[in-house]
Amino acid sequence: MALSAVLNRTVMAVATLLGVAIIVFVLIRVVPGDPIAMMIGPGASASDVIALRAHYGLDGSVSSQFLVWFKSALVGDFGISITMRRDVLTILGEHLPATIELAGLALLVAILIGGTVAVVGTLTRGRRSGAIVDAVNGIFLALPDFIWALIFVLLLGVAVPLLPLTGRIDPSVQIEFGTRFFLAESLLTGRFKVASDILAHMAMPTMALALPLAAVIGRVLKQALTEAMVQDYVLLARIKGMSELRLILGEALRNAVGPTLALTGVQATFLIGGTVVVERIFAYPGIGNLAIDAVINRDFPLIQGLVLLFGLIFILINVLVDLAVVALNPRLRYG
Amino acid sequence: MVALTRRDVMAASMGGVIASMLLPGRGAFAAGDTLTIAFNVNIPSFDPTVGLSAVNPTIQAIYRSVFDQYIGQGPDLSWQPGLLTAWGWNDDKTKVWMDVRKGVTWHDGSPFTPEDVVWSLERAAGKDSGNPIQFIWSKIGKFSIDGNRITADVLSFEPTLFMWMGFLTAYVLPKAYYAKVGADGFEKKPIGTGPYMVDQYEANAFVRLKANPNYWGGKPPYDTVVFKFVTDATSRVAEIESGSSDVTLEIPYEEYDRLIKKDGLAGVAQPVSDIGMIFISNVEPMLDKNVRLAAIHAIDKEAIIKKLLRGYGIRIDTLEAPPYTAFDPTIVVAHDPKKSIELLKASGFSKEKPVKFTIRTTRGLKPKDYEMIQAIVGMWRNVGIEADIEVYDIAKHFELRFAHKLGPAAFYNWGNATGDPTNSTGFAMFSFSPHSAWKTKDVDDLIGPLWGEHDEAKRIAGWKAVDKYVADNGLVIPLLQYVQPIVFKKSLAVTANQSGALQPVWIKKA
């Protein structure tokens, strides 16, 4: 039964990605914007244009171009970027780890902050301090990530310049990494000074991404905890003399976390999408920043690769969330 | 034995992370003699001869740091020896000759030779090369080398050939190295003969350049130059204001005025070879000369420059900016709203019965582009022209222009670092160019003979006549020559480049 569920999910994922690939392939060739028109010289003749289109594989019909692309994609060849003139898969592989580290750190920070807010809010429910916690959380909820980004740029980048403003690592660091996971690798190899520099560069974009998500987690988890706190098993534990904090963390949390986890998973996909604007503001070299340039320059192969990558990430996140929810709630397990 | 709980492990890990954050982070690695530039574009590819980046004027600042051009260009747009020390035509202009500089080495230490020049020119001329300026490079061929002199046949006379040798895609690449490593290898580790060598490149992040100690033009001012790719203008302002970068450019003029008043910062705002203009297409209602001229006379360019651009701009009445070779100061199109009203009245239009059309513009691509068009539309409304504004991105502009579907009016900025009229009036007004919007035979008949005109004085006079004709008939709306704001630390002395390329060799210590 579990195997059939896995197969089912896999088939759905492949079908989803294929559908996305077809739709995006057609759309980007139909909407205004022609990379050849953008680069053609002022004195180019009609034959020059034809030659340039052929050079970039843009001379056939949309369907023939798709077939060529699809056949290559099946063997892992997603084409050559028009602007960067390198293999699309390699480019994505170079940029994705930066976004994974940024989004991963933002998710972790969001869970920590959101969880703390929820616990504190539950502890102080019904009191004035609880209302203050709710109000502050409401403000955090109202501000989108790019506004936080600009606030941090002004406060921590310019007014009190504590943190580096742009980039992923100090440009004077000699980048001698085996992988593109700079933060993880520097921590694991004991290069703490480099790790510190990377974390300093990631601090503002991480917080900009984390705070809105933290506010969502805080609100939803607090609501779930409040409901759990009036259940019989919690009342029993309270009668037995457990402290309020232990009640929340030890009894109520494990039942409250399920719905929050599902919502966090959905929000995490938005977080990945949010990296596009935040990475641009902080000149952070992840797939978000790459996507903006690809769209501006109508780099068709790169746009295609990026959309498929985003699609794959969303699918994987949803699978992971489903697995986590099942792991935490035995009632949902089957097989 | 000490028993560790899960809580202890988590606390220790968190403590480690926090402790590592408290270690020196910001600027801990900065080396001494380093110039850091917060740059406004990314460099997507290191091949300066093919693709979209090859025709991006701003990226030339990086390309010219790593590679040399056949012919050099000074910050005042004057031509200088580059990898060619001398060049010219034979008497009847059927051949060209070029003398190649001696004693130059590539960044890997191998010698630069005339074969590299020939190979680079032949490669650029290839139909399959992907070089967007192939149409120029293909005009010479059948190269021969005699010592340090190269000669070639003129396959099709191009009066601006040697100017193009200091312009877009005109870079000499290493023949032997390129053959050895291929296109991929060259992208991973590019080498040139330029003043700086690529030390580290992180796409969409930065490129770090190291001084070429054997540069034929002398040791560059800085040991290390870092171009940080900061495409967001707000972030560039923050970079310079916080001291994270030493120089930045292309920031809003109001921010420029604010920053240069701060302690420790200075600025230079100099006109560059970029112009702002409105394309007019030969479609209704623009087929009516009265409508075209009325639209032009209604625009108060000085007011736009003064109020929207804080005085940073120079009004122009032709597509030739003042530094251009064919600039004619006698061609003036006055701001005269009364004349606009009379012209429109003659065609049956008025404020009560306005002529209507759509004008397209980008928003945020150039300083106050959208706001300028808004102001112009307001000026038009006062004389009897009702224009709707359609905002689009630059990619759509290129596509529409290529398909001759720009519509009656469209804002654009045009760059011409050669200063030659073929590269502004020529390609903007000649109907066979994919870059033109007004496509009529009368203009083609004027321009056609000039492409192959051997007599330089006659050629320039011819272009001035074209500009006069275009202005008298209102076939395009030139607006202004742009000014490029550059902000830098007071410890620096920056020589602004009229082409707009911020080259580190012209940034010195004050």
C-alpha cells in the first residue's frame, strides 16, 4: 500500500513537471520578448538574423523546438544559456545551493521565532502581555519580506552598518570549496572565520525571509496550542502538578504541531518564491536573482530550467511535509 | 562520564553558531590595495564578442579591464593605439593595414602575436559565430601577415571600420589558448592582455580582478579590483553610503545630490554618449507632418531636464549629441506650444478635438523615463494631443521595433560611444536597419549614399544634411543627452568616461 502511494506520487510529480515544461516552453515563446531582437546588431541583414536564430536554436517552430529540447532534457541536457553561454544544468547547480542555504536557514529561524512566539503567546494568553505579543506578531504578519529587506538595508546596512549589505561572501575570500554549499562546508571543515563571514552576509536576507513566515507560524501554532490546552489530557496533566510550560511543550505541542507543519510546508514554498525579490535586493547569488536576469534577458533555456527546478522544489517540499505529518501523527500512517 | 542530554547538545550547537557570528565578519578579509565598485549590471559571460552581454555598453568596463581592443578609446572618446599601434587604408580604400603592438603577453605569459588579431577578426566575421556585429567584421577579409603588419582586402567599404575596432565586440582573444580550452574552458578561466586578470568570478555576485604586472600600458593603479554586481539602485546607494564599496554609479540623481554632500564622499556627473529619444513610426497619425512637428514643438525639454532630472542632462534637437562628429549646433527645434496649436489646427485638431495615439515607454530602465513621458503627455494635452501611455519592458520594445510594430511613438535610449553619425542617425533612421522605426524611401535616399562615402568631409556633411531633414520633418523626437552620476570615496580621483563605461584604470588614489 505504501509502495503504491509512493508510485502514485512519483507519477503525479512527473506529470506535473511535464505539464509545467510544456506550458512554460510555449508561453515564453509566445509572450513579447525576443532574445534575438535584443542582441541583433543595427546593421544586421535578414540573413544575419536567420543565422543568429539558427545559432541559438530558435529557428524552428515552437513544437519542433520543444521536441529537440525534450529529447535533450530526457538525458539531462537542458541546453545552453543564451546569456551565460554555459550549460543550464551546471548554472542551476552553481546557484541552487546558495538558495537552499538561505531558505533553509530562514525556515529554521522562522520555526524558532514562530515557535517561541506561539509558546510565549500561549503562556500569556488572556493577559495584557499576551495582547502585546499578538499585536507585535500582527505587525510582523503585515510586512512582506521585501519591506523587511529594505528596513534591514537602511537600519543595519546604512544607519548602523553592522552587517555586509550584499553578496554571499566577502569578495576578498579565496573561494576554495569542494561544494557550492559554502556555509555548511565551512562549518563542517572548521573554517569558522569564513562561516562567520557567510553568516554575516546571510543575516539580513535570512531575517527578511524568516520574519513573515515566523509570524504565520506563531499565529497558527498559538491557536492550535490554545485549543490543545483545554483538552482532557492536558487538564489531567495540570492536575498532576505539571508546570504550564511543561504542559505546553510536553503535552500540547505534539498534537498542535501537525496542522502547523502542514501550513509551514505550504508557506515554505512561498518562501522559496520570496527569495526572488530578497536575493535581488541583497545581490545574493541564488536561483531567485538568476531568475530575474533570465526573464529580463529572455534567456529561454535558462527560464525553462529554472521553472522546472522551482516546480521540482515545490513538489519535494510537499512530499517532505506529508511525510513529516505522517511521522508525527500515527493515526495517519497506513500499510 | 558526563551524561549529555538532548537539551545540552542543542544548547551547545546554538552557542557555537552564535559564537561564530560574533567572530569578526564584516570586512575581515579585505586586502589593502583593493578598489571595490558597486556595479549596476551582472556580467553573464566572459566572451566579449558574442551574445547579449557583448552589446551591453555598461559591461564594457569589465571587458576592457580584462581584454584589450584593437584600437583603444580615451575617456573623452578619442581614439588611441590599443593592440594596434597604427592603422589605415590604402589610397583607393580597397585594402586596410594594421600594425600590431610588440612585446605584449597574454595573462598566462604566452606571447601575443598578429595571428591572434587575424584569428579574432576572422572569428568575429563568421556567420555562425553568434557575433551580433558580424555585419561589420565581415567587410574585410583575406588577411595576410608580414612581420607585425597585417593587411586585408576591403570586401565592402565601411567608413567606420576602425571606429568599430574600439567599440562593441572589438576584442582580441587568444587563438592558441582558446583552441586548447574551448568555449567552455574560456568561460571558466578567461585570459586577455588587459590591465587586469580574472582572479575569481562568482556569477551574479562579483568578479575579482588582479593587476596584470606585465601590462603593456603600465601597472594599473590598484592591485585588486572587485566589481560587486549590485543591480538594485537602492542597494548601490546603501553600498556607497555604508562604506562597503568605494565607487558606485547609475543611482537616482536625488540620491547623488544627497550623497555628495556627505563627509567622505564626492561625485562626478558628466554627460555620456547615451541619449534619450522618442521613436516615431510611419503609421497614423504620425504620417501627418503637422502632428509630428506639433508633438515636437510642444515639448519643453529644458523644463523636463531641470525639474525631473535636477538639471542633469543636455537638451538635443538631433540624434547627434554634442560630442558626436556630425553634431550641428545650428539645428535647433524650438519649444513653441503656439506653433504646435497652429500646426494641429491646420490638420483639423485642437484641444477640443485632439489627435489621439499611444506612446510606449519603459519604467525604471533609465532615470525618470516614465515620469518624462508623463510630463510630455501633459505638455501634449495642452496643445491638442491626447496620448495614452503604455508601459512595457525593454525586451518587448526590441521585439516590437524589430517587427516594425512600435506604434506611433516609443521612448528609447540610444548609445553611441563611437560618436559617428552612422551609429546614431544612420541606424536609427535607415529603414533597412532592424533598429529603425521610421521607414520611408525619402530618408533612405538621403542616407543610402553615405554608407559607402569615401570622402570623409563629404560624408559628415551628408549626415548633417540628413539630421536637418529629419528635424525639419519631425521624423524622430530627440530629447536629451544623459548625464551619468558617479559617487566615490573622497580618497579617490575618478575620471569619468564619456562612453559610460566605468573603467578602473581611470580611478586613482586622490
